[in-house]
Amino acid sequence: MGIWVLLSSDIVEAKLRQTPDLQRVDLIIAALAICQIKAKLSDAVKKRAASLVKLGFKPFDAAHIASAEAANADVFLTTDDRLIRNAQRHSDSFTVSIQNPVYWLIAINQNEREDDHENTD
């Protein structure tokens, strides 16, 4: 298994400021404390986000994706089914894989088991 690094971004923090559920905000802030990388909102990220909005992504979603790409993330995890469906329609437009975290974790576990099985044969 590879080494996974959790990253955050200026966009995550901006979105949190709009979240009315303070308990949820506290939980997310606690989770963000383990992030090792923080993607900054640069002019390049803003430009890329604008191009993603033209593909039908909401501005915050587009900025999240652009930030993940700018940070050279392998995967962008989201539970937003609409974002995932739109990403699937435009999958050739990204340098980052956009997936549901549950399905991603299942795939990672299956790959690990297959690798372990191959190494024991």
C-alpha cells in the first residue's frame, strides 16, 4: 500500500465559514488538524476553477477540484453524488480522480488483499 497524505485547502476553510452546524464545523476542524498539506487559493487555481464551472460544477466544487489538482492529489474524495456524477461525465478533464470515500476505501482494501495474495503464492 502506498503512503496517503491528507490535504486541505483555503477552499475547505472558506466553505467551513458558511456552515451553520457548529458541531459539524468542530468535527471537521479536528479532522483537518492532521492535514500535512494545505493548497493555497492561487490565481492558477481560480482560473482552473472558472474553467470547471463552465463544465457545470458549482463554484465551490470547482475550487475544491482545482485545489486538489494544484496540490497534485491522486484522489479527491467527496460524498456529493451530484459532483461525482458530473465528474464521471468529464473524467478526461481532470488530473485527479474524484471518488466517493467509501467506494475508494473498498477498492484500496481489495487491491491490498490481491497484492497480499500474489505475494503469498
